[in-house]
Amino acid sequence: MRVAVIGAGIAGLNAARQLEAAGMEAVLFEKARGASGRLSTRRSDFGAFDHGAQYFTARDDEFRNQVEAWLAEGVVERWNGRIVRLSGGGESTEGSPIERYVGSPGMSAIARDLRGDLNISLGVRIESVKRVGNRWTLTAHDGSEFPDFDSLVIAVPAPQAVPFLSSVPEFDREVRLVNMAPCHAVMVRFQKSYDPEFDAAFVDSESLSWVARNSSKPGRGPEDCWVLHSTVEWSASNLDADPNDVTKSLLLAFQEAVGSTLPPTDFSAMHRWLLSRSLHPLRSGPLWDADQSLGVCGDWTIGDRVEDGYMSGSRLVRRILDDKCAS
């Protein structure tokens, strides 16, 4: 059985890996230059920055087992940074700190491990799919066609999945109800070490929701690198703002939150995540239509955590295998 998987974030990578483990042939298509989705690490001459997912937690037993394996292999490490909340000029600490994990030496290490030797085509934007008999054919942005797939797995954010779902109207209607929000990520390195006596903070601000000293995470370099994430409301209102203006706004909000002047920066960059998280996830889990041999997975089918992305891939593959066994 030959399966096309569109999207190489954690959901698509895990689905493809498990399909291969079950004896099927999985072929991944990813529009970006790398396979990681929001498990991304931006590297620069001034240090590395986890500018997407900042950390992850583990609740499901299957995912916890995977995390234990990653810990043993050095793919991930526990992050014991001091996390606080900044609100109204004050600072409070977590009452019961949760166990947080990060990829090592960057969040992208998780995607790199999942990718392994999977068959993946990078920089290929699939624009349309069609059912020809009982096979799927995919067409890329440059007109290239990829035919003869028995099944199709869509593992992209909800709005990007909609164009591929015309053959299953029920899925189309469900997925259109999923709202996903933007987020601006600002990456800066300060000219001198800055220690506000915390490693990361949830921020109650109109524009700023999170700040983290990237270098406080295990496996990172010594550079004083910080990542700032906007609130979804501010991003939605400033979607096309100039990157320099975004950087200035979020640094000013950071400064106001800590109540002191920040050191000058010698590097800054901005990334806009148009579909950073699901505000109204399906929660019912991944979708599978046996008649069309089409499945849909992604964190937004369950929630908005890294774990949800991984588990959505696992649950979809279980549904595919159950269907194949039944037939």
C-alpha cells in the first residue's frame, strides 16, 4: 500500500513513520525547505532560536514512552528553567511547576529524529489532489504530478487542509469550523548578558504573551538569545506590520513587563506564524474516510500541543490499519 502524506510537521512525520513500520510505503511532501513545522529552530551567526514551539509536555502514555526513548537517546532533555508570570508590574512563580521538555540542541531535533530515512520531497507545494479510479494523484505548484497512491493523508493546518477535502464534504464542513490564530515571533540577542532572574515568562500584556531565554535550555550555546511571542489578538491586528515595528513593539512590551531598561541588541529577526495554534480544535481526533481512503491529522484535531500533533498521527494510522484489517 502506497500512501501520500502532505505536510511534514510532527503529525505527518509520525504518521509516515508508523505507516512504514506497518509495512506500507509512505511518501511525504512538504512545501518548506525543512521538515519540522512549528518544531523549528532558526540558526544565525548570533546564535540559535526556537522560534516556534517553546517546549512540550507529555500526558498520554504512548507519548510519554516516546519521550522516555528520546531522553535516553539525547534527542530531548528536561528544561528546568525558572518560569514566572509577569502581570501588572508584578511577578509570580508557578505553584506546581510542570515537567517541560525541549529538543536538544534545538526543537527541530525532534523532527529530525522522526524523519529518519523517510522518503520526503522538500520544497514541493501540493496545490491539488484528485481521485482517479481508486488511486490518488497529487499536483504540485509547478504542474508536476505524483500519481498512483492508494491512500492520502493530509497533515497540515486546518485552513490549508480545506482545498484537499472536496471529495469528502463532511470533512470539509468540519475542518472549516477550526479557527487558527497567528503569532509573531521576535528573536533578539542582547549586546550584554541580561538576567531578569527568570528564564521564561508568561506575560499578561496587550501585545506580548511569552518571553524566553533560549540559552537557558539544555544543549544550547552561551549566546544571550531571547524569543518573544506576541498575543494572538495583537498579531491579528498587526498581521502585515513591518518586521522592525513588530520587534520594537514587543521589546517595548518586554521592557514594560519587567519594569527596567533592556540592554541594546546586536541582532534581531522576526517570523510571522500565520497559523500558530488552533483556537477551536476539533477535539474529536483525526479523520478517516475508508471509501475515499483519505485521512486528516494534525494537533488541531485534538488540541494545540506538540503532544496532540504526535498523537493525531498515531491515532490516524491506527484507524487506517483497523480499516485495512476489516477489509
